[in-house]
Amino acid sequence: MKALVDEDRCRGHGVCVSVCPEVFDLSDDGFAVVRVAEIDPAFETAAQEAERTCPERAIRLE
């Protein structure tokens, strides 16, 4: 599983980082970035929660 952040939609709320810091981080500009190329299966549930709770719907999992 991979995570993608739509840079045009992200507003830097940081919900994804609080839900799944193993996969997401904030850039120096305060916007979400993906920390890993492939999501470890142990963190898939948390990544899905981050996708569901993103206020801007900026996260997509593939």
C-alpha cells in the first residue's frame, strides 16, 4: 500500500500526522508529506484512518 498527498488540497491541519506519524509528517512549510515509499502492514489501519479523517480529503491510499 502507498499513500499520496494532494498538495493542492492539503491545508496543513496535521490530522494525518497525529493519527499515523509512522507514515505522515509535516514539511517545513507545514503541509503533509509521506515519509515512506511503502506502508508497513502494521500501519495500514492507521493510514486508512488518516485518509478517512483528513478534513480536506487530501490523502489517497493505493
